[in-house]
Amino acid sequence: MIYKILPLFLFSLMSFESAKVTTELPTNLPTGKNIATDPSLIAENAKAKLEAKCKLFYQEIESLNFSLPQFESFSKAFEGYEQLKNAGKVENETLTIVDFSLSSKEDRMWVIDMKSKKVVLQTLVAHGRNSGFEFAENFSNQSESYKSSLGFYLTGEVYQGKHGTSLRLDGQEYGINDNARSRAVVVHGADYASEEFAKTHGRLGRSLGCPAVPYAVHKNLINTIKNKSVLFIYHPSRNYVAKSKLVS
């Protein structure tokens, strides 16, 4: 009888061990369902895709006779541009980047045609009187602060003002630049935004908060970026990144 019982005993033992191994497998392994529904994993995946798209786009930009903006400023600009475009707010697919981490003596404004992936203009641009001297360091959204405001804007309508042809801006970031229109922060030409002024004074002149550009390019610039294109004013400010919902 032993020889008949032994196989049954061994079979039962093997079944028990198999069940034991199965029940001891980790229960927290990610499944297809978890990866697809977990908000943090979805956000991580979306961020990775955006970063890859941004790097590829940057590599494909034709700078022509101009330089390229630094990747750090471009990547932030691209991130916000994509959000505004996906929200249906962009009508003119042009991205203007102002890099206020650079000296005012440098051509620190770039205009990029996002369809053709070409830099179509690069120029000097002034910052606000109370934002700094050669470099912009302080920023504000307050009226009569005479400081520049960081962040994303949509370009508005063209009008004739005291500086001639000018372009209104609508700040897209609450508490950061949403007072731009009421503050009359606009794109306009200025004599103090010129190479001659920079050579004489060691820096550009300063505005009351507007991104003022040389008269030599202001009409061409305004006609290129008017009608709801994106303008982004960049600075590596931790305070801005902490407040912004358009960059990470």
C-alpha cells in the first residue's frame, strides 16, 4: 500500500509548494491597468514624451544667420507654448523668446516660426527700469513698479502710440504677468534699445516695463508676431517656476 500512497503524498506536497510560491509573489508589481490609470505615472510618461519632442525640435531648428536661444530657455518656452496651443489659444504659430538671463547688450530676443522651424529674427530687447541695469534681476506684476514681468503672453492688437507702431500683450499667468494690459506693457520701438546706446553706456536703456526693441526692427517684428502668437520672457528664477502652471 505504501507504494500507492507515496505518489499521492508527493503530488500533494508539490501542489502545496506550488501554491505557496504563487501566494508569495510580490503583490505590488505594476500591471498594465495601474500604469494606464495611475496619475503620477501618466504625468511622468507625458513629461518624458514632451522632453523628447522638445529636444528633437530644438535640433531641427534652422538658425540661418542667427544663433539659437540656449536650450534651457527654449525648453521652458516650448513647454508653455505646447500647453497654450493645446488649449486652443494660439492662432499665429510663432514663438518669441526673451532671455533675461543674458546681458542687455546681447541680442536676447528670438522669433521662431514653429511651422518651418526657423529663426526668423533675433534682436536686442530692453527690460524695465527697476528690473536692473545691464542685467534684469527683479520682476513684478504690479502697476507703476517699472519692472518687467516674466512668463507667457499672447500678442494682441497693433495700435499707434507715443512710440509709434506698438503691440499689446496679454499675460497668461495669474499673479505673474496678468496685469500686463492694464500696466500698458507692450512691444514698441525705442531709441535706447540700440547698439549705439549700448556702446556708449555699456548697457541698453530701460523701459517702464515693456520689452522695447530697436526702431530698425520693430515694425517687422510686430507684423510677424501679432494676432495671438506666444511671447515668453525667461529668467532662471525659482520664484517664477514655483508659481507658474505653464512650466515645470
